[in-house]
Amino acid sequence: MKKIILILLFSSFSSIMLLSQIIDVPFKQATSVKYKFPNELKNAKLKKVLIDYNQIVYLLTDKGLYRDYNENEISKDLFYRLLATKIPIDITIQEATGYLYYLYADEYLTNAHAGTIYKYFPKDEYQKILVNADGKVMLFGNKNGTLYQQTQKVSDHKLPKGKLIEVYVYNKEFYYLTSGAIYRFEAGQWKTLHKGEKLTALAFKSNTISVGTSSGYYTIDIYNGKKTSKLNSKLPVPEITDILQVSSELWFASNNGAFLKEPNGFRYFSGRRWLNQNNIVDITSDENGDIYLLTTTGLNKIKYISQTLADKTKKFQDNIRKYHMRFGWVNEIRYQAPGDMKTAYSKDNDNDGLWTSLYLGSQVFRYATTGEDIARRYVWESFESFERLLTVNPLKGFPSRTFERRGIIFNHHAWRPSQEEEWDWKGTTSTDEYIAYLFVASIMDEFIAKTSEEKQRIANFIDAIMTHIIENDYYFVDVDGKPTRWGRWNPEYVNWYPMYVSDRKLNSAHLIAGLQLAYSLTGKEIYKKEAFKMMDKHGYLENILAPMSEMRKTLDYVHKGDVMGDSWNHSDDEMSFITYWVLYHHAFNNDLKQKYVGVIREHWEMERPEKDGLWEMMTYGTSGDIDLEGTLYFFREFNIDLDRYSTKNSHRKDIDLLPENYRGQTTKELLYPAEREMHRHNTNPFSLDQGGSQMSRLAGDEYLLPYWMGRYLGVISAPAE
């Protein structure tokens, strides 16, 4: 678990900061395993999943008994040749020993005890079997049952009235559940322990029975059957189909996924990230605490892996180099079949530069932290792609959005043929791309450039872009001679918005950050002069200082068909925090720097409920503020599986909804990332239902940049050797 120590951190980003550090120790995180089935099980009825004491996974179907031979593959159980031809009616695991017992139409048996335990009986009398720790075998028919001591009959008995839901064995006692009552076998007969309504499942722990119903669950005393807690219906899905007690953990199954009870709520496992489909028919666990969820069409495992943050980071870094690099850009990959890596391909994105800046930035801070030459190599490789944005098109200082070999893109308004043979470039460049250029140049100049020639490369890149903006009246001007849709920093455009529309604040910060950086890198007075003209004459400093808390919904400002201020723009949050780094570290003077600190701190306070590691690192590296608990949450809970699945949470009964609000925050507490769609920093993390169909996968740069910033800033310790 989390370990905290106090350290004094000295850095170039603030004088002295006192903080609690995240010590990088191993932690557990859930991952998903989906079992492959042979073709003969395509239309089979899946009945039960069990695990014996050897940790063999057994799957009972109407086509016979199957088992795992690899971690993610189920095959017909052919090991005992004569049994392989027979189809069990039921199977069970003996309490305490973990031995597997088979129930056939005319006998029960086990392969334990050298195969000496087997018993024949009249055909088709029994449908279920249980075996307790003392070797008592309980058989259940339609109306009658029989108890054996291994192979010796002890007694026959009538079963309770009412439709059987399930039978259980716990602490050597047998239990029988109907929709209206719980019975226990005592002195040769079934006695009523507890009466209820619409009962569906039981789970046992110590002196307590957890009772599932079609509208929630409650607990009873195992001895007298009296309720020890009230019905809890505030669950992700109140209609419970099964309950499983795993040590101190209580798991629930339903027709709409599974969920785990935690001290402060529930973790919900549903959708394709976790299950092949949501209708769960059985649930069990192994000795590692991994959970097996059998649906009507497949077997799924929630597997817990132990890792450090450094381990997690290495996986993402390795996968990016193997699967996500395109001309130096970092792309999400697209699938032609859901989740099938063999069908994966790369595709351009409007914001190739923005997303790549997160990866490039991560490797900058990796190099600054570890001195690894490979990280520095990766930085320069991707920076070549940024430089080519300026040369792949014929315009002076205009950065393309991205580029691609000719023949791939057809009939798209943003694509133009390059003067370079066999290449096309994408226009309509936006502020999203612009802030990426600033961030990349700022940190490369400080941490990567070692020679005057390298520093000049970076300076030339920013100088060309900022010159284009100034010479074109503070616009990005495309090949048609017109400003792009979003590349606009002209006062006429910026100050057209009222103070309570965030674009006025954001675009002002963009421009001043760019002019400050250009002055810092080139020393050209024009950049300083223009920056102060914009701040003093056109009110850009006042715009920057406008409180984020005063932004509000408005429908009165429409730009090229887009209603500006209709809802909170989370892309603006991302652009803001990346801009803050450049704005603060290249401030013209200390007075401005302190003003920027107030801006950053106020915005960060609003964003804290999102627990976004990038916001935290950008803020800590500037104003010195940090929510360490939220930061740890981000790093540990960030999904290992980066596929983009659809998710649905609006039906859940365990979440408290907030009134509709401008920020789009639906709940007070953030749902776990594993319950949400995999998304970038520019998406509302409080969205309850999100698209995605496992047809694409993110790269993981969303995690890598805050991680390596955290390592550099001393927020996260190096892993123990």
C-alpha cells in the first residue's frame, strides 16, 4: 500500500517545496483474461465453472466437461479416457480438500483417494451434488434427496417445497435456497433458517450469511437466521444472480456485469473490457484471489497482477515503440476486427502533434531524470516530425497538422498535395497543435539541447511559427489565404468573447506564452514588444487573470457554426495546463510569474475532482500545489488495457448524481477508470456512458508524461533495486 515520507525538494520550478513522496512499491491491479473456446462449444449451454485444489479450471457444459490447458484456452477434458466420453449432470468441489466430484445419471465418483469413492444408483434420480469436509455426499433430486457417507447411504429425505435456486455447503453444513426461504439440513431433515422474498443467492463468512435478492442484499446471523443488516439496494445492479465471498471480499454477479464491495462503495466490472458479455451465470475464484465469471457464452477472468509504477511505465513505453509509431508521431491504432492486434494499422489524427508532444515530453523528462541516451534519441526522432510540419507545405512558417504518403487520403477538405513528390499534408491547423509546439520547444531547450546547434534548431522552429503568426495579424493563415477555424489570436477575435467564455482567457494565454518563449529562445525584441502590447493595449493579461470559476454557459456566441460556451470544453483544460508550463517558466519577470501562479492554482482547485495526473504535475511544476492522493489514484488506477471499449454506468443505483451543471460533472466522486471508456485528457471523465467498440487503442502517452514529470519533480520515487 501507499508509503509516505517527507522530503525537501529543490528544483528550478520553485524555491523549496515540502511534500509527501509516493514511494514506488508493488501494488495489485485488475486485468482481464477472456478464454478461447473450441468451435464445438459455439452453441453449448455453459452451466458451471469450478477450480480444484490443483488450480485446474473446470467448465461444465451440456456437451461435456472442459478444462483449461493454457491460461486463456478451454479444451475438452480428455485426461481420464473413459470419463471423457461421458457428460456429467453436475460437478462439485469437496469442501476443505478441493477434490473434484462428478455426478452422472447413474453414479457419482471422484478420482481422488485412488478412485475408491464411487456409488451407483437408479438412473436420472439426481441433478445436483455437494460434498462436505467430512466426506458426506448430498444428492438432490426433484423432490427427494439422499445423504451418503462417502459411499454408504445415511438417509433419504424430502426436499423443501418451492423452486430450488441453489444448494451450498459451508462449515460441513448443507444449505438449500428457494426464492422464499433458506433451509439448513439438521438431524436428517431440512429446517427453515430464514424466510425472505425473491431470494437469489447466498455467500458465507464466519457467522454471517450474505443474502442476495432481486432488489439488493442483506445479511443474517448464521445460527438463528435473523437479519443483521438492512436490505442494501444501492448497488450497481440490484438484481443479484450470485454472490461469492473471497477472503474478506464480497463479489456480486448479475445479468448486467459483476461488482466488488469496497469500504467506500463498489467496483463495477461490465462491458467488453471485462466480459465477453454481461449475463453472468456462475462465479468462482482461485487461490490467488483471481475471479472467474462464466457468462452464457464465455469464460472471463479478472486477474490481479502485482507491479510497480515503473513496471507499468515500461510496458507502455515498449508498446509505443512496437505498435504506435508513425513517421515519429505517436498514434492510437485502429483495428479492423475488435481488439485484434493482427488487424491493427496506424492512422493520422488531426492532433498528431498534440498527442505526440505528450510522448516526446515524457521522454524529455525521462532523460532529465535518468540520463538514458535512448530517451534522448526518441525525443530527436519525434522532433524531426515536428520540424517537417514546416517544410512539407509551401507556406512560410505555417505548420501542417500532419502529413501522409500520397494515395492514402481521398476527398478530404483539409488535405493538400505537398511540393514534395509522393506526399500530402493536412491544413486547418489549430491551437491544439500550437500549444504542443510551445511545450515541446520549451522542455527540449532546457533538458535535451546540449550544443548551440541543437538549441538553434529548436529556436528556429518556434521563430518560424511565431513570425508567421505576427506577420499574418495573429492568425494561422492556410493555403487559401484565410485564417484557419481555430488558429486565431487576433484581438478582434479574442476580445469578441466576453470574459466568461473561456476562449478569451485561453487564447490570450496561448499567445503570451508563445511570445515569451520565442523571446527566451531567440532574444528578438519584437516578441517582448508584441507581448506587452497585447497585454497592455489589448487586455490579454487581464484576460489571462480572469477566474475560471466565473466561466459560464452561454449560447450567444457562435463561431463558424459552433456554439461557444454551450458546455465546459475539456480540450481547453488540456490546452490550458500544457500552456501553463510555458507561460510560467518563460515569464518576462517575477511579477508576471506570481500572477500566473494564481491563475494556475485557481484552475487546479477546480479540476481536483478529476484526479488527473497531468494537471497535478503541470501544477506542481509551476505553482507548487499538488493533491498527492489524487495523483497516486491516477497512476495506480490508470488502465493497463488501453483499448477503447463502450461503457455504460447511467443505470447504476450506487452512484449519487449531481444536478445538471455547466462543467458536466455528473457525480461527486469519480468512477474508477476501469469503469469508464479509455480516453485522453481532453475528455470529460465524469461522463457515465461513452462510445467505443474496441476498434482502436490508445498509446499510453497520457500516462507516460505525468509519470516522468513526477519522477523528475521528485513526486514519485525511483523503484527499489
